[in-house]
Amino acid sequence: MSKATTSVIPQIIDRHAEDAAFLWLQRDAAVKEPHYTLTDLVELDDRLNSHLDGLSVAAELARAPILKNLEFAEPGEVFVTAWYMMEQADGELLDTLLSHCTEANENYRALLSGIAWHPASIDFAKILLKANAQAYQQLGYRLHALFRIRPTLNVLEPACISVNKLRMVGELGLQELLADLDTYIDHTDAELGFWANWSAALLGNWQSVARLVSYVLQQHSLSLNALAISVRKLSVPEQRNLLGTLSENPETMRLAMQGMGYSGDPFWLPMLLTYMDELELARTAGEAFTLITGLDLAYLDMDKDWPDGFESGPNEDPTDDNVELDADLNLPWPDAAKINGWWQTNADKFTPGQRYLCGKPISKAQCYEVLRNGYQKQRHAAAIELALMGEPYFNVCAPGAQQLTKLKAIA
């Protein structure tokens, strides 16, 4: 039955559009959550795709409800419209979508995701690079980075430099452009400077590793991104000095514990155990402990219930200005006594100074194992470790089916 002759119920089209937007938001959050696996992502993607299929069947009849929803200018609606633009090959919608992304990073990410979700997106990305408009070109570069496909790029020209280009150099492992990053590592634009150093450090520039450490110590807005690279590149004494300094300041204690997990060094496990009884830091300490040891606290019944009286994140008090979500919301509450008992039995299996990921010494084989079977935050860690070894920077946020195909192709 062709799309043109298919009977369509307007209410069903509305439902497909609304549910697709909602499911993308759920999926967008899931890729950064500690309790989702690749299998879970594939299931979410299948649900999302079923609604996109419904919009595909509706064809032109879906245009009006989709554009009506776009008036809310929310990320989920931007994603659906971007996908629909690709499905209908309606390039005129791109300017409308870009207008909703001005000063709205979440909408821009949704725009990228909606385009990248469609099978024709790679060809579309190549077309964007040939456009005269800078906004189209930058979109094309970012799409190439998402696909981990090298665009036609010979030099980082100052006249058209952007965060997208600088970040892409590291994500694609473009070693031949490492020297070109030197022009931007001290850029007056702080964000350009950061991503130039981030890419350079990822490619092995030790001066940029040192600069990333300064971002960490200055409590920059991108400190966690800087720590995720720098702490993995530092020598053991340098790493311990940095994390020790961070742990001396209550304002950076949480960052310190995240860095302990990134370090992979079991040297920090006894300290992490001591913080599992401190309500504000317990879950962060448990996550770091798990990243090094591979201990699944919830599965092994080494977690406990939400503590009585403990509150975090937004509440129902209209006079409370705190609207920040609980950063550890989906992490288990560690049972310090049980975990300490496990550690007393298993401590001799871990060598301080050696780096571990999810219970095994870090190697390419272990990183790919985590990419296949780990939770999303662990998979992010494995992707960074592989990139630092010179492997492609695996995109753990890509559609699940695409990830499975790539992983099956890797011996």
C-alpha cells in the first residue's frame, strides 16, 4: 500500500509526533545515564522508530501537526522536525530549525540527532559542507564528527574556525592537524581554547594535558571534560597530586571522586569507601568504585534504600530557588558495610598504580568488552580509553543498531 493511498487518522498522527518527541527526550537522557546498557538503548530506539514509521506513512499529512508542535521550540519537537525534513527531503525546513537553535544548545543537539537518525544523513552532511552559509557548513562538520567520517579538511583556517571543527580533530583522531591546533590553544575565546586543548591532549600533546589540568583546578564549566582526559594521561605521581589537591577542597570533592574513577587506580578505593557513608557524596563514591572494580552494586545487592530525610534536586517549595536535578539520581546508594566486606576479600586482586576498567586491567579487548556489555557511563569511559590508545573514538550515543553493527565488525 503506497503512502499516498493509505488512510490516515489525524489523531494518530498527532500521537506519533508527540510520542516520538517524548521518546527522543527519554533516549537523549539515557545515553548519559548509569543504568542503561546498549541493549536498553536498542529497545528505546525500536519504540522511537515505530512512531517515526507512522509519520513516514502519513507523509505530507504529518507536516501540519509536526510544524505546530515545533512552535514550542523544545528539543523533542526539533528532533522530530529534523527527521521529517530528511524524510520529505524538504530543505526549506532547515532555516526554520536553525532559528530555534540560536542560543539553545539542547535544540542544536536535537537538530543534529534528527538529521543523523535518517539513512540519507551522510549524503546530506556532504552537501552541507559545500554550502556558502557558515551555519550549514558547521552543521555539516558536526555531522561528520558524529559519523566519525573525515570531511574534506586540510587546515583549520582562522577565518572559519569553530568549536565543531576543533572538537572534530580529536574525535576523528586527525594527527596530521595536531600542529594546526597550536594556533588556538591560547585563544581569547575560552571555549575555542578549551576544545583546541581537549583535541590536542587526546592526540598526545602533553602541553595541552597540562592546560586541561589548569581548567580542572580553576573549576571551569568544562572541568569534568578536562578531567576525563587529563587524569588518564598523567603519570601516577601527577595524577595522585591532582586528585589529592581536589579532595582537600569541599567544593571539588565530588570532582575528585569522579577523577578517582577515571584514573582506574585501586589506590583510591579505600578512600572511596570512607565516603560511602556521607549522604552528599555516597553515590558518586559508589560509582567511582564500580568503574574501577566492575562491582554492580544493585545486581549484587550491595545497595540500600534512599536514606530517610535526605532531599536533593527540585522540591515542591515555591520559595526554593534550587531547580538543579539530582546529578546522581539514578545511581544506587552503596551499602558501605557490604562493599567493605567484599573489598577485604578481593583487595589482593588489584595492584595500586595499575589502571583498571570495570574489574580488569585496561586493554583494547577490555574496552571493547565494556562497549558491548557495560552501562552507558562505563561505555563513555571505554570510548575515551580507546581514543587515547589511538583507536577510533567510538560514539556511544549513536543509534543502537549502528553501534551493534560496528561492534560486530570488530574482532
